[in-house]
Amino acid sequence: MDKKLYKIIKFPLSDTKNGVLTMFQSSPLKDGYVPFTIKKILSITGMKDSDKRGGHTHHKTHQILICSTGKCVVDLDDGRNSKTSIALNKSNEGLILYPYVWHVMHSFEPNTSLLILADRKYNEKDYIRNYEDFIQYIKRPKR
């Protein structure tokens, strides 16, 4: 059975008289909420169309990618037979990434801002940064 590559989550959005408000709250049991306690927040800005970000996977970390402004494409790969590309361009939609899903963000529109919410603090040992190492890890027999 193939594991899930991703899930799209829609966050509550309020169109007010003076702007649009999107709310991010943690609750593992409610749709439209971050399904984990947020331990790390990253913000990526200043990318060019030709830039690539990501290019790694995690052993344990779950993340949500949110394109708060602009647009980008996220390529996902489980190292076996599932690959897909997702366009992010809505400030109230998040792409949940699971452990052992290789991800690369690219095709950034000008002034794109990417927000990443994670369920773990930074730990270099949680990363697999080389694609061939990732493939070898996925293919090894499970104990």
C-alpha cells in the first residue's frame, strides 16, 4: 500500500473591511486547524523563478507549507512510485508534508512568500539531504 504524499488543509478566512485575515491554530481533531503543536516557523522570501528550495526529506518532522503571497510549485516524491506536483497560491491553504516525502519548491512568482509550520524544532539528524541516500533508505528492508 502506498503511503500518503500530502494533504491540503484549508484554514479559516475572514474577508474584513480592511483586509483578509487567515487564522492558524493547532487542534489535532478539527478540520481547518494545524493538526499538531507548532514547534518551528520558517518564512522564505526573495526567491527568483529559477530558484529551488527544499530538496530534502525528514525522518520525523511533519510540516505545512503555506504560500502567503504569490505562487510556487511543490514536487513530491515518496521514493517508490508516487510523484506529484502541487501548485500553492492561496493564503488560506496549506500543504501538509509527511516524513519520508522528498520535496522541492520551485517556479516562484515574484514577491512570493512561503510560510512553513513544523511540529519539531530544528535537528540536523532529522534530515536526509541527498536524494540517492533517500532512495537507499526507502528501499532498505524494514525491521
